[in-house]
Amino acid sequence: MKRITIEEYMEDRVNGQYEYLSNAAANAKRKYHVLKALEICFAAAIPFLSAMMSPNSSWYMKVIVGFFGVAITFCSGMLMLFKYHENWVNFRGSAEALKSEKFLFLTRSGQYKSRNAEAMFMERIEIILGQENQKWQNYVVQTDDLEGNSHLNIPIAEENTPAAFPEDTQMETKKEAPDAGN
């Protein structure tokens, strides 16, 4: 495997994953809000339409009220199955954690004041991404259990810490020039 520089790592891994997670969070948020708004509208329409109905109401009025009840169930089921709210929060949290680490590293703040800042940065990024991967795998297993596919036995990865990676896949950090007399 080719060793990469911190600049390549920043562009390919950090910025790429931040963009993906940020877009996924925005998409989940949008879907959550649309389904929740529809659910609320349909739920509010039922008592209104029911109050307007009389024993002599036409059959289509009853069908509309019934349709709204089915639509509420559909929206609620989609929210529960796809967990848009939970995904929105998780994706946004991971994206913001990446962004925070990136800016701490770029400003050499906090724990990144040390000489081994680049190695520490890459390790912490991989931990954040490993945790995001673990959340996704747990979601897949839960979804399969709901659908009756628990027989697939999707393995849950061990914690993706840099220590768990083979030596030859470790990222090379730029070597700092030795201090000239300091």
C-alpha cells in the first residue's frame, strides 16, 4: 500500500468523509422533517374531517378519512424503520467531530501542540470514523432483525482503532526537521 502525506490524508479521508457525513445528515434531516410534517398534517385532518361528516356523508369522505389514517401509519412506519431522526443526529455528530479535530489540528491547539500531532490526528480521525462504522453496522443488524434476516450474521467489527490496523497500512506522517539548536 502506498504511503500518503498528511495533505493527501486530509483531502481524501477527512474532507471526503466530512462531506459524505454532512450530506447524509442533511438528507436524513430532510426526510425526517417531511415525513413528520405529513404525519402531523394527516393526524390533524382526521378530527376535522370526522367532525364534518354526518351519517349521510358520501362514501368518498369516509375513504379520505381512512386514507389519512393509513398515511399516518405509513409515515410512522417509515420513520421507525429508517430511523431518519437518529441517523440525522448520528451523522451530524460524526461530521462535527471530524470538523472539530481538523480545526484543532490545523491550529495546533489542544492535544495537537505536541511533536507527533500528525500521527495523533490520524489516529483520532480513524477512531471517529470507526465509531461511525460501528453505529452503521449496529443499524444494519437491527434492520435485518426487524425484517427477519438475522440469519445473515453480519459480523460486528471490533473497535477500529489504529492499533488494530496492520503495521503496513499505517499512514506515514511527514518527518519534522530537527530543531536547530533549541
